Amino acid sequence: MTDKDQKVFMAKLAEQAERYEEMAEFMKEVAQMDDGELKVEDRNLLSVAYKNVIGARRAAWRIISNLESRSDKNKDLITKYKEKVEEELNNICEDIIKLLDEHLIKNSSTAESQVFFFKMKGDYLRYKAEIAAGENKSSDCDKAEDAYKSAALKANEELTKTNPIRLGLYLNFSVFHYELRNNSEKACELAKEAFDSAISELDTLSDDKYKDSTLIMQLLRDNLTLWTSETDQDEDATED
């Protein structure tokens, strides 16, 4: 078993044990080997690891922020604890963004990989923007939009309308416009265009991608329903 194979095995083991920080560290070491483009399985392992690591902090930040806004007692303690979570969240985002810039995007030779990793960069810049303020928030938003646009350019050139990676990109790009840019019109435009164009080519969808693509299409439709409904406008949008 090669060193790379061993690390991938350990990442899978860590995933089964739900030890996502260690899973992320194993896959980070795989990505840093720079021996070519990551296989689809390895790419997905990396994504799952970091999504779980960051997801726990994003959920914690939202809970603590809600408590902070409603609390009259011990507010300074709550704020200090929120800042601790923010620091962890920012560190994780910076870690994966650096990995994307220095290794993953550079080593991607296929359109799918390039779209996947530019989308991933956009996502983690978006997570940074969610908790930032002032000029930092504006800067992170601009960088996230640039990454999403790079992914969209490549996706529109080389991926089919029903490709689940393309659909996932437009799902998250539309969420970015709705939640970070406060632009519901643009969010609905992106989501509707992605959904309608995929519907028109649904009969060309291969069996191996049918489940993933139709699931994301459902999420796009759910968000469109949510965003165009006045009664549900304060609910959180669904992302990939």
C-alpha cells in the first residue's frame, strides 16, 4: 500500500468513526502530494471532510449569535465565546482556500474538477463572509463571487446542463446572491435558469448521475418556492 493509499484508507476510517477533523487532515495530506489531479473518490472524501468540519462551526455560530441577540445577561461571555467559534471557522476556511489555491485548482486538468474546486473556493469564501463585517465582509463577498463566476464560466463551456456538479454550483451561487448580496431577483434568475435548462435535457441524463442531478434540481425548486413566497422569506435557503 502506497503512502497515498494509506492516507485515503485512514480518511475513510475516520469518516466511519465520524472523526472529521482527522479525515480532513488525511485528505489535506493527499492533496499536498501534488501527484496529479485527485480521483473523483478522493475529491469527494476531501469535500465531505471539510463540509462536516465547517458545518459544525457554522451551526454553532448561528446558535450562539441567536442567543447573543436575545440575551440580557452574560452577553459579554456569549460574545467572547462566539468570537472563539469565529476564529475556528475562519482558520478552517483559510486552510482549505490555501489548499485550493496552491494545489487543487492548479492540478485540475478536467472541466469537472475545475468547476468542483472553484465552486468549493466560492463556498468557503462565502462562509467567511457570513460571519465577517464591514470591509472584510465586502472583500470576502467579492472574492467568493469571482470564484463562483470562474466555475460558472467553465461549467457553461464544458459541462452538460444536467451535470450534478454544474447544478450544485448554481444552487450555491444562487444562495450566495440571496443571502450575502441580498439580491433575490438574481438568486431566482440563476436558480430558475439552471432548473429549466436541466429539465429540458433530462432525457439525456445518464443513469449514474440521475439521482444526484434530480436531487439538486429539487433543492433548486424548493429554494425558488421559498424565495418567491412572502410568508417564508425569513427561512434559510438550502445549499449543496
